[in-house]
Amino acid sequence: MTVFIKQKQMENLFFNNSIDLFFTLKMGNYFQNYKRLYLNFFIF
């Protein structure tokens, strides 16, 4: 029984980390786009 609980905990941990990673990548893309817009604004 404890093995089953441990497995569920591992799955939840992996799932949460995947969500965190996904949001981090999305935010990274947004920041890259903002930086590009910012630089273009100063170039013109």
C-alpha cells in the first residue's frame, strides 16, 4: 500500500513540475518578445 502512495506522490510531483516548466517557458517567450519590441522601439 505504501508503494502505491509513493507512486502517486511521484506522479503528482512530476505533474506539478511539468506545469511549472510549461509556465516558465511561456513566460520566457513573452519576455523575449517584449525585449525584442523594446529594442526595436529604441532603434527607431
